[in-house]
Amino acid sequence: QQQVKQSPQSLIVQKGGISIINCAYENTAFDYFPWYQQFPGKGPALLIAIRPDVSEKKEGRFTISFNKSAKQFSLHIMDSQPGDSATYFCAASKTLYMRFGAGTRLTVKP
Amino acid sequence: ETGVTQSPTHLIKTRGQQVTLRCSSQSGHNTVSWYQQALGQGPQFIFQYYREEENGRGNFPPRFSGLQFPNYSSELNVNALELDDSALYLCASSWDRAGANVLTFGAGSRLTVL
């Protein structure tokens, strides 16, 4: 039972370009939507998060766009850098625990 | 402020054996959650502990069990290991059981079952 669907599975972007990762969720009770970044050999680290009463949140080069009616949200990475190369997970939660997407492996080429 | 630490980082077991993984939560956090991350997949919730009691459980069989100690550290025990148990086991701590917000993850324990 996959409650959060993430796409694409992998993404290759040139340095300076925009990386876009999309997620869709099923449960309208979810009220917290974070994005996690995971480097090889490390645990996921919180990157940015949004609540459904806001349609967009920006922190530096990272922006979450949230569409409540479509039950979709996306991560935009502006001016992508080689150091952004990692696996990104979207997630959603109501209480108790986080439901994660399957992940997107981002490669930023110099 | 120390983060979440897990041990061991890697281990290899054979089918049918038992394993214990350990986690020290971040300072100030009283809730510990365990997740299983299979290769190429997102983390899947196993269970959560709050004040030394199991506070919720995902879709995992009873051979997955845990403990939380008075200092909020935690253990994950898996009995009768199966090949499909091979995964990265992540511990995450948070300051409040009421929500899964702001989870701080450890680097994980990679278990290989042969």
C-alpha cells in the first residue's frame, strides 16, 4: 500500500539548472509534508517541509510547491549544484509516523 | 548537541539467527522510531517508542520487537531472520510522540542476511 508516490525515480541535471521532483499522496488527513535528503552511507536529513495551509515555501535554493486540491507537492532546486547530488525522499504524515516515497536519485553534472 | 547514533554500522547474519540493533537518541528527544529501508526504497515505519512503551506499529510481524530505556535510547530486535530482512535499519528520534515532525535520523545499521 503506497500512500505517497514519487517521480521520477532518477534525474540528471546540469549544474545551474532546475531540479524538479514530484509527489502525490492519497490520504487527505496528512498535515505535514517534508522532503528529506540522503547521501550514501548517511541517514535521511530534513531539507524543507510544508503544511497544507500554505501553497509554497522557499528556503534558499529549495522550494516546495503544494497543491491541496490535486493532492500533489513538488520540490524545486534552483541553481542545482554537484553537491546536491543525493537521493531525495518526499514524505507525508498525520500523526505517529512518516510515510515516505520511493526516492529520487538526483545527479547534478558539472 | 549530539545527534542520533546507531550501532553496529554493518553486520552480517544468517537465516534463522537473531539480531539486536542499538540507538542513542538526540539530546532532548524522548521518542524513538525505527524504520526499515530496503535497497532503492524509501524508509518503512516499523514502530515507535515513547516513555519506554510501544506507541504504534507498522505492518511488521511480531518477530520485530523493541525496547526503550529510561535514558530514551532504544533497541530493535529481530528474531528468526529471513533473507528479506536485509536492509538499512534507521533509528529516528523526535521530541514529541504526537507527531512525526522533525525526525532526526541516525546513519543506520546495514543488515545483510545470508
